[in-house]
Amino acid sequence: MYMTLINYPRNITSWKYVSVYGMDFRPCLLDMANTITTLELWDWFKNESPPKDSGYTFWDHPNVKKISDGLEVNDHSGATFGYCMRQMQFIAKHGFDKWNHIIDQQPE
């Protein structure tokens, strides 16, 4: 079976700065990317989308729980978890390099 491998830097300084609630969100993004790699779920992100009425935050798909449970640090609110999952979906569908150039936030 073919599995998509997503290339992304393992060092957060290579990730474009993203601020969420005034904090550097890159460690959360990298943690989730690493978890998705470990769980081999990049293809799932590439090919599946949550129901429009629930988003990732309220989707009861088993992979959502696997990702949440697999995070090294899970201090997410529902909003930050959903946001992080949407970033991973974009990376899965378009690649890290495109994501890293589209995110347009600077340190506050």
C-alpha cells in the first residue's frame, strides 16, 4: 500500500511564525505534524474532510481521537485543536513549502 510522506522541518525555526492567542503556535503545529507522521495519517488528511456541520473539533472520527491522544503536549482548546487540524489538512493537500509561504503572520 502506498503511503504519502510529507516532508516538513523538524526544527520549529524553519516554520513560519504563527501566533495564536499571542503565543508562538509553532511547537503545537510541529507536535501535531509529528503525531500524524507517527500514526501514518497524512493520506487521511489528504483524502478526507470533516462534515461541514462539525469541522474537526466536533467530528467523532476515530482518527481525531488518535491524534488528540497521540500529541506529546495537548493543551489545546477546541478552537486551537480545530485550527491546528486545518493547518495539517492544508499541508497534506498542498505540501509544507506552500503552507510555509502562505501563512503570513509576524511576531507581535
